[in-house]
Amino acid sequence: MKAEVTYQTFFRYYSDKNELLDELEDFLISELQLAQKNDREILTKLKHEPSEDDILTLTASEFKNTLSFCDKYQTALRALLSPNGDLLFVRRIQNVAEREFLIRARYFSKSRKLSVKESLFIRTYVTQVITLIENWLFFSDDISQKNITEIIGKVQIMSPIEILKTESKKVAE
């Protein structure tokens, strides 16, 4: 990808390409955090602990801004998350997502402090969601934002085995 600027112009703003990369990554992390915060707003209005049906319904709102962020910055995210990308950036995304889901977990657990075991479940869930979104970034031509949202909703309430069984039944019908 060409920037279409001269070396002289580039070095007027950045000391090297790593400085540009750091600035891009900081910007993306900041935008991701803003999207997640906006998505969390729906949870602040809950008056009760959500049922499984509520969770499936909430997922569309709960990930709307995050998925829009991913769609908007798809090219940069694909490059950074690719096998030749930046592993530290991937870890930063995981840390941001884990902090966000620890905040969100309070809305699902009546604001009580989570146990270490529950925190591990959240870490596992976050890893699944990040992997789903990462794959969606690379295959978004084959799967819609609505479909990925439905999958994320199912991952919140069902095990992968249960999801596979449910999907197999649908295909057989």
C-alpha cells in the first residue's frame, strides 16, 4: 500500500515507520474502547438479570458499534491481525476486550464480585468472540454482520458442542 507522500514529508511527521504504526494502533484501540463503551449503554438500562432469550436479543445492540468499528477500519485491522501483523496489537485488543467484558459481567451477575473461575470463563468467552470477529474481518464477504452477531449471541449462552448440534439439526431439516 502506497502512502503517496515523499520521504521528506513522512519524516516531517514521524521519526520512523514504527512511530506511525504505534500512532495507528493507539488510535484504533481508542476507537475500539469508545465503540465498546457505546455498546455497553444498552446494559446500563437493564432492570433485571437477562434471560437467555434476552441475551440473544441484546447481542445485536451489544455489539453494533464494535462491529461497525471493525467494518470501518477493516483494511487496517486485517493488516495488523494477519499472520504478518503485530502480535502485541492482538494482545492489546484482548486486554481491552477482557476489561470491557469484566465490566459487562456485572450487569449479568447482579453487580457481585466475580470469582477467579468466573474470570477465566470470561477470558475464554472473550477469546472466542475476538476469534469470531477476526475471522469475520477476513471473510466478511461470506458472512453478514447480522450473522456474526447471531453467532456471538449463541456463544454467550451455548457451548460450541450445543451450537454444532443445533446447526446440524437445521441443516438436516
